[in-house]
Amino acid sequence: MENKLPPGQFETVKWPILHVGDTYDFNVEEWGFRLFGQVENEITLSYKEFMELPKSISTVNMHCVTTWSKFGTTFEGVPFRELFKLAQPTQEIKYVQIYGYYDGDRFGYSANLPIEPLMGDDSLFVYRWKDELNDWQDLDPKHGYPLRFIPPETFYLWKGTKWVSGIRFMSEDEAGFWEEMGYSMTANPFKEERYR
């Protein structure tokens, strides 16, 4: 993996914490992950069911729209493609909204993404991480515990939904939380696609 700094970014070895709204207070009995939209198999997974899905480990680079980049963080989690297979989307789908908790609303936060770039090893719903300074550790609440989506490095990190709660499969693209406020729909840091 090449550590290439996108334009307008600076490198950090720390993992800065940025989010809007309250930190989600995890309750295993109430938590659920919903797969819905244009799918053959609409389903809501319990935390136990989610954690029984196949896992993968991947080392990724993260780029935040606030201009920091962090290279070489290793994550363990459930690949997006496993949830894709479970939901059995219809042939027309090309996009998803990945939802997360926001100020008490289970689906209050969302980020839109195209399907195709999410089918590799670098697209994970993660629960633990490590880097050159830290051994394996669970996500803490401010980083998205119990589960957070980490997108490929070809997307700014606001596409990496914290406190994830579901995926809606769609044939047409729709703006998510930050996109509705004027941020880029495509959000490629190497093209500096910060705003519309």
C-alpha cells in the first residue's frame, strides 16, 4: 500500500476524534443492524448475529476532510461484501446509504456511497484496530463503538459512519447527512472533492 498524501492534507500518527451530536450509548439488547431497501432479504441482525459473520483484517489509510491523513491503521471487522451477500440486493442497485445513530435517532446519520468500490478488503464494519503505536484494542465510544464503517481511502472519512445501524440499498444516489449540507457526493480526497 502506497502512502500517498492527497492534496491539502497533512500526516498525523494520532487518530483524531471528530463527530457531531452525542456519543452513542451502546445497549446490546436494543442494538440492531438493518439491511433494507431494494433487497430480496430484508433483515435486522442482533449484535450477536452481526459478530458471527465472517471477519477480515485490512490495513488502510484514512483521510479526513478537515485535512488530516493517517497512514497504516489495521482494522478487524466484517467486510461490506458479506452484508451485500446476506441482503441479496436486486440487480438495479448501484448505491447505498450507510446509517448510524445520531442524537438518539437510529437512522439520524447517513453517508451515500457507490456499491462497486465497497466490494474489496478495504471496506469494513470494524470493531477493533491497531497501528504502529497501539496494539489491538476495541473501538472506544468516540471512535464509533461498538461498530464503525471504514471506507476505502478513495473516500473522505465522513463516509465512514460511526455507531452504524444499517444499510439501505438503492438504484439512485441520494445525499446523506453531510452531503445535504453541501459536501461532495463523491468525496474523493485525491481529487480534493470536499464540497459540491
